Amino acid sequence: MATYLLIDFGSTFTKLTAVDSSIGDVIGSASHFTTVDTDITEGYQNALNQLYHNIGHHISFDHTIACSSAAGGLKMAAIGLVQELTVEAAKRVCLGAGAKVDLVFSHHLTNAEVASITKQKIDIILLAGGADGGNTECVLYNARKLGEAEIVIPIVYAGNKSCQDDIADIFTHYGIDGYMCENVMPKVNVLNIKSARDQIREIFLKKIIVAKGIKKIESQIDQVVLPTPEAVLRASELLAKGYLHESGLGDIVLVDIGGATTDMYSMCNATNRSDVILHGLEEPFAKRTVEGDLGMRYSAPGIIKSLSREEIEFINQDKGVDIVEAVQYRYDHVSTIPEDERDEFIDQLLAEMCAYQAMQRHVGRIEEVLTPMGKVYNQVGKDLSEVAYVIGTGGVIIKSKKAREILVKTTNVLHSHLELRPTNPEFLIDKLYILAAMGLLSQHEPALALQIMKKHLMTV
């Protein structure tokens, strides 16, 4: 039996969860604003003091494990050949590794695109392109372009295996910090993410956490093992599939609305129907998308940018708020928390907009086509219509008095025949904010992590 201190260094808050495996449950939790701009240990220590105040100073921990999305999380650039194929494959690898994809490029890189990689402080570049035995010219050009620009960012090559030797020579010639992986798309429309995802995680653990100041706290914890989004992804997959004799919940969707991003996770097969023709890149069972322009604080202006002038005017009149002013205030004061009913109302409104738009970008679509042989249904993306549960996490959902209304926005509220949104799910919330912590715990005791999640997810 063991005690665990599970830490999530988030972009906005550092969250601590204590678990005692001898009683099989959470024994306490605490959080504090993340102080990454000064010294990340300050926020951690404040949260730890709060935790000890709640559970008693006599508790000692056998394992102290952390995940992190502090300082903007793991920021990546995905470079591929064709936008709809290798670029999309590279992007999915980044997302599956718990990264935020800040830049996406296709075909031959331009000088401006290379410059933007440095300007946006990208942590890792994923360079892909071409199925095995296919195009080699483009990826070789892009590798040289990055070398000539004296890029010092780690570059993971996961493209056409036919030119791996040439890519390695380019990396050596220009002194690039380069890594070789299996092709992310070895065959057209076939996805292969494990090799590149594992390499990205290794770079994150060895290098990126140092650059983000988290190494300062290394003496106080055992290790930072995952980017936070990957910890949540692992918890979600465990919750859906189950473990050994402990059953899971079946097909689920998870929406995580944070200060900087809105992450959407779906755990299900691409479709359960036999009357559809699937198009586009292969869909994974465990899928994550992240919207870097949809968030409650750092990315709140992106919500406004997604609206037309007419929609903004309608919201202002219908809701009686100046939505632009409200968003700007939250962007300028990222640590602010609602102080009255009006603040709560505005945060609720923004959260509902984040949930709706993030699902719109995540979900698959279907169209009916008439052919001489009769009706044919073409599907792109995942069919979430039969998902059993929609689960909400993130501060705004957990603290909302109307969490259900936020989660409902992920469903087919407009009765669209095109978007394959959940139609009649049950709604749960991660009230104790433990999903990332359970993703960490699952690396040691998956059955216990699953039992705790099933016990503490609350119906709304």
C-alpha cells in the first residue's frame, strides 16, 4: 500500500491531489495560482501548505508525481506535405503527445514560416511528409531550410522512411538536434503515432521541463512524467475501456475548458454504422483536439474573433453585457475569479461558447449522396452520436452552478443532420478536478485510478 501526491502544474493553477491506496480513495486536494513567471515553487508550496492544512502534517508520501502544462504547455510546430494527409497526421501525433499545435505548415517552407517558429517560441518541431516510398524532395528541402536558418529547437523526423539516411546527414551537417522515428503515415490514410509520440514525450521530460523552470522543483518531487493533456487522455481512455475486471463507462466525450485552451477528447470508434463510407485520415479510438484560441482567460479574445459583428451585437442585446469589454478584462487579469453573479454569468456564457465551438471542430460530419445504386452516406471524422457520457472538467465547469448547460452545448442542440454530435448522453463532472491526477496514478495503479474516477465523477 502506498500514498501518492499527484501534481498538475497548470497554465493557471497548480493542483494537488493526495491518494491513499490503503483506503482506495482521495484523501485531500488543494490548488494555488501557478507562479511560473516568478518561481514555480512558490505556487506549489502554497498549494502544499493548503493541502497539509486540510489533511494534517503527519501524512508523508511514498510517491510524488507531476504533469505539467505550465508556461503555455508543450508548444509544437507540425510540418508535412499535403494539408489533408501528412500535415493532419503530424498534427494528430502532436495532440496525442499532449502538445498544443501552435503552427501547422504544408509543402515547402517559406522564410516567413521558418521565422515564425522562432518568434512563437516553439518547443519541438515535428517534420513529416510522404508515405513510405513516396515523395522525398519536399521533406529534404524543408530539413535543409530549417538547418540553414540555424534552428536550435529539437526536430523529430517522422516522414518517408526512404530518405531517413539523407535527413540524418542533413541533421549532422547543420548540427541540428534531430531525432528519427517511424513514419506517421506509412501508407495513405493510415496513421502510426506511437513512435513519434514516445519520442516527443522523451524530449519533453529531458529538455522542455528544464526550459520552463519546472526543474527548480525537481528536488521536491520524484519526476514530471507527462504533459497534462496526455495525462488526461490516458485517464479518459482508462475510464472508457476499463481495466481487467473493473469495467469502464464505454464510449465517452470529455471537454476540458481551461484558461488558455479548450481540449476535447473522444473515446470511441470512428463509427458503429455499416451504411457509411469513411473518408479522410484514419480516426484513432482515443482522440484529442485542442483549441488554442478558445479559453477563459489567456485565450478569451479568440472567442470574440470567432464571432461575427452581428453575433456580438445580438449577444450584447440579448444577454445585457458588453461581451468585448468583459473578455478584454479577463485577458488583462488572468488570475481573476468571479466575485458576483454578473461575473459568474459572463464566465458561464463564455464557457458555453467554448464548449460549442470546440465540439464543432472536433466532431465528424456526414452527408447523404444519391447514386444510381441508391443513397450513400459519406462520413469524415468521428461519429459521436451514440456516446454514452459527456464529462466536464476545468475550473469554470467544476465551479459552475449550471455545469449541465455548458456540457449540453457539446450535443446536437441545433438538430443538425450534418454534425455527428452526441445525441442523448448522460452528463458527468470531474468535481474534485482529479482526471489529470488519475492519469498519473494509472501509471502505477490503473485499477485504483479507475475506481476513484468512477466513484467521484458526479451526475449533473
